[in-house]
Amino acid sequence: MQEGQGQAAMRDTERSAWRLSGPEVVLQTAELPQIKAGQPPSARLDRRFSAGRLRSAAGSIAGLLRSALLEEDDFGHGFVLIPVLLALGAILWFSLPETVGIAKLAALLCIFGISASLCRGEMRACRPLALAPTLLAAGMLLAALETRRVDTVILDGPVTTNLRGTVLSRQPDDKGRWRYLVEIVRTSGPKLRRPPEQATLLARSRHEPFPIGSSIEGRVRLSPPSGPALPGLNDFAFDAYFKGVGAVGFFYGAPRRAEDSADLPLSLQASARLAALREAVGNRIRSAIGGDTGAIAAALITGEERAISRETVETLRTAGLSHVLAISGLNMVLAAGTFLIGARTLLSLVPGLAAKRPIKKYAASGALLMVFLYILISGGAVSALRSWIMISIMLVAVLFDRVSISLRNVALAALIIIVWSPSAVAGPGFQMSFAATLALVAGYARWRDHRLRNAEAKTSRLSLGQVSGPVVATVATSLIGGLATAVYAAAHFHRLPAYGLLANVLTTPLIGILIMPFGLFAMLLMPFGLEHYPLMVMGQGLDWMLAVARYVAALDGEWVTGRIGVTGFFLLAFGGVLLCVLRTRLAFAGAALILLGGSSIALERQAERPSITISEDGQLVGLISGDAIATNKARPPEFIFSQWQRALALDNHTAPVETSASGQAPKNGVDRPARNGAGSQQIDSVASAAKATTALAAAKPGAFSCRKDEWCVGRSQEGWSVAVVDAPDIFAVLCGRVDLLVAATRRTLPTCSSDKSLVVTGRTLRQTGAVEIYVSAAVSAARPARFRIVTSFPSTQRPWQQHRRYDWRSDTFASQQAAY
């Protein structure tokens, strides 16, 4: 009995809870796993310790994350991420191949909004994660609403017609020509079935410029805005759609004044009056200073940049000073700050006024009115709007004795622009402007906190600001702004200035002391006719700035980055935002994203280039071999070709070799076929095709051989035979004899039923846009590598693309996408 009770007691003792006590780990017998046969006790203990430590570590990480999220919420910086997520939602909607309707987006917004509202109490820490999809859906809805509101009609194809319209604005270029923005009233000869509402038209013939608001008419050549030069590059039709411009073109000869005039809506009348005022101000500035210096001065005030010569624009861009031409935060801050300090100084000179009245608020009110007039004169670019909204918020904060410079003010300015015009977030102006401002404000806040901590600790170390002052501020501002905008400049322009920091450090004092302050003085004195001398000082500062730009540009320090991928761009951009916004250790997540983005871009740089490129009109074809590109044009269009070179990081260009019908060198390098009848060309298609076949057999990889107005043949580095034809008869003969057959014409061509030739025509390019052809992986020796085709438009269903499917003969839209 006692023996049985003793054994039971021993068993109870073994079953009793025993502990391995430590700082974090507490294990009980009931939690231990089964001991397997032959398993030593040490393995059992290691397993107990490992499981406990893992659970403890996971709990610690969850606790730290929860506390960090709550701390960020207490800082209130989550508000700064609201416009970021709205912008991401808008960009996502614009990037989709198909349109997602407003009703579906509203339903998604309701579902995600309800989910976010339920995150209360203990679930409060999860609220940011629930708000993220809500804000993304809201951004997509805002983009859909703006697209529905704009509803711009874009011309379907090139056409020559008679046009009558009303001048809404006009700008001179560096060659003395005039570019008009015209509200189209009617067309004739032929009458367009689907006419655009507005068009920009260049008048190349010398004439007396027509005043804004007048009616003009003339014979014009209209074309739709161009698409991307290569897949993934800027779509100019997208920009034109949201600006309300449905066509671009030029006048044949000088335009004429129309006899009758149409009544414009009040909004267009107000816009025309502002444009007239802007032009008058620009003319007075250019007449006072003259040359490119005067054109730059006018651009800083009115935003009109077309009068600046291309050489000067390229010099500023190479030196990293092109941002000076945009009316951005620097320009408006200097103007507002000069006015604020000047007005406050003048008011303080009045005896007893500063002691009785809040002269700082009076000066801020005057500065608020001044920046409002500035934004009216400047034309309302995105960077100018952002600057105006943010500076207005800062000045209003002064009126209410609040902190003027903060991340919340930056976020509020971004929020207003996104709500009003979501399409702006897809452009470089919005992205670069807010990236630079966000980085500068965040850097200023961290430096201010650092100084406050040092002051509280009563440190005896000599601070950096005490030693250098304005010099360090100038260098730091240029460095932070340059680093913040570098990824956006590479993504949109595919190049970076190597010595941009040097140029900005040298020119920032000129801009802050001579250029913008005296530009403000000139504008204040212009109503009294006393702007001449301030403009002279401003012009001298601009001359010195141009001298610095020419010196830096002569250093030849431009980095061509090439096209960067979407993944790397997103990681770098979003990581930079998190690094600027977050204040806790969560900011290290932004640094990690930046490292991942940089690694992704470095890997993408090693990716293959396309083997063949074709422009969206089929007129320009390129064969790429290494860092060189051979084209079928001796002088390729600069607008397209420069984008190819930068996006693909190509250094060398190989011009085509011209051949003659007799096999001898043609006169002036061109062989002109005999003409038959009223201007038609008499071409022996069989003989011409035979010449093309002979030239192709002798062609070396990476070069074109051409016969004027008939064909160009070449061979890619993979050995593919390529033919670009201009004559339909030659097209039929070469079908099946080459691997790639390109015909730019949109006319009906003979059917090419051969499986050997990939056929690219003007009709297919109209729907696909520019094309890149890569090498697909070889399956086997019997099935060698073939074409892998990447088009600019996976779909043409979006409103700014659907004009590519329009058929004016039937007045309908094609339902299917062209495929290769």
C-alpha cells in the first residue's frame, strides 16, 4: 500500500510542472514534445529552447512593430503618406491595359473603407494596413473621374484640311515663328467626322501675329499627338489628352484672319485674357534684356520657354540647371521671401507701427496676394501650382501663428493637386518637384531636431552650421535636392548631369541674390514703367549663370543611364519617401527598399537590349549591335532618335549605304528612279527586288543598304534579314524572302501569306505603337531562336489610345487589337 502510494507520488512528481527559468523562456512539461526512441535528452532540451526562443522572438518583433506603428501614428506623419498612396492608386489606374469603371471602383472603396473603420481598440495598430488599399482605391477613382471629366477627342490620323478657329494663346519660338493654340470651330475640304476641340498649330511663314481671341483660318496639316518612341517611354498622347489638345500640326503658308468670329465660353475668355497679359509681360522683359538671357528671364516670370534657343536649353540640361527654367519652389520661395522681408522692413520704419500692429502678418498678407498674381502670370504648370499651394499654406500659417515649414504642408499641397488633377502624378514635373521638396523639408526637420538635442545637452562641440553657415546650407540643399530627384530624372530623361552639384552650388547665390529678387522688383515697378534697371541687374545675373552652365557643360560629364525598370524605380522612389517620412526605426525599411531598388536597377542594366527597333510610323528602323545602332535613314528624326539613344544607352550611329541601279556610286549619293507620266515612278519591281536580294546577301550584320524611295535591307546581329520597303510592288516580291518585312504605308498591301516573313505595316503599328524585337530562347537546333515582340500598347482601349482604332470611313472603332 505504502509502496503503491510512493510510486504514485513519484509519477505525480514527474508529471508536475517544472520550469527552465530564464529572462525570456518558460517551458512546462505539458508543452514538451514526445521523446522518440533513441533520442538523447540533450536533443530534447535543445528543441525546447529553440521553440521557446522562436516564439519569444516573434512576440518581441510583433511588439516592437506595434509600438513603432503607434509611435508613428502619434507623430501624425501618417497623413504624409495619404497623397503617396493616392498617387500610387492613380498611376495604377492609368497603367492598366483596360479601363476599370467608376461603379466598380466606388464599390471597392466602400468595402475597403468599411474594413478600415473596423480597426479600433486593440486593432488600432492594423489601421494603416487597412487604410492602404482604401487610399489606393480612392486614387484610382479620382483618376477615373478626371478621365471622364476631360473626355478629349484626339485626331485619329494625319489629314490635310481647311480649318477655322479662335486663338486661345500664342508663343514665339527661337526662330521667330509663332505657335498658336486654336479652339477649332469647323473644318472643310475634307470635313472631319471626329474633329478635335483644340489643336496647336505652327505658322512657319512670316506674318503679323494674330491677337489672342481673334478668329483665323488656313490650310493646315493635322496629326495626332505622338505615342511613345519606344515601349515604356513617355506617351505624348496621354499628356495631350489631359491638356485638352487633340491634334498638332502646321499651317501651309501664313494663316488668314477669318471674317466672322465665334463667342467663347467665359472660362476660355478668362484664359485668353490671362494669356494676353502673360504675353505682354514676356514681350517687355525680352525687349528690355534681349537674346537668350531675355528669353530665360521671361520664362522665369511667365513660364514661356519656347523663345529660348535649343542650344541654350541643352547647355542648361547638361549642366544640371534645367530646373531653373521651371517656375518651381525655389523661384516662388525667393519671390515670396523677398517680398515678405522687404514689406516687413518697410513697415518697421514707420514710427510706432511695429509696437502696435502685427506687421509680420501684414507682410504675409501682401506676400500671399503677390504669389497669387505670380501663379496667374506663370501659366499654372504643375511645379508652379505645387509651389503656390505650399507657400500659400505657409503664409496662412504665419497669419495664425503656426509652424509654416512641415511635412504636413507638403502633403496638403500634394493632396490638393492629386484631387484636382490626378493625371499630373504621372509626369516628371509633379514627381521631381514633390520629391525634392519632401527631402528638403525632412532634412531641415532632422537638422533642426539635431540642433535642439545638442542645445538641450549643452554640448560644447562647434556645430557645422556655426562654422560654415550659408555655404553648407547651399551645398546641402543642392545635394539633397539632386539625390532626391536623381531616380526620377533617370526614369523620365535617362540621363544625369555628373557635375550638377557644382553648377547648382555656383548658381544658387546668383539666383537668390540677383536673379529672382530683382525680377520681383521689376514686376512691382512694371505698372509704373520703371522695370528697366531691375531687369538689367537680373539679366547680368542670368549672364553669369549661363557662363557657369557653359563651363560645367564643357566638362562633358553627363551620365546616360538608359531605361530603368519599373520595379527598381518603384523601390527607390517609395523607399525614399519612407526614409523621409518615418521617424522611428521603421525608417530603416525605406533604406532597405533603396538598396533593393539599386540592386534591381544594377541587374537590369545587364539585361539584353532589343535587336531591332521600329518607330510608331514605321519610317525609322534600327538594328542594334552592342553600343551601336544602324538606321535606314542617314539623318534620322532627332525627336525620335535622341530618345532611342538615351533609353538604350547607345553611343554610335551607323548610316545606311546608298546603292544605285547600275551598281555604280550614285550622283550626290542618291539614285532617282525614272519617272513615268504625272509624277509617278516607273519601277521594275522584279529587278529592284533582285537588287535588294543581292544587297542583302552581301550585307554585314548591323548595317543597312538602301535604294532611294524603294527599299532598305540589312541584317541583324543574329543574322535575321530585314527589309524596309516603300513601294507596294516590291513588298509583294520580297514577301517570304526576308525574316522581317516593314512597310510604313497604311494603304492596302498585297497579302503576304508566307510564314517565313514577319510583316509589320503602318496599319498594325497604328494600334501597337513603336515596337522592339528581342531574341527568344532557342528551343532546339531544329527550332532556332525567333522573334520576341514587345509593343508600346498591349491594348488600345484607354481613352487616350482609342483614336488608334478609329476608322473614319465607317465612323466606328475596331474591336480587336493587331497582333504579330
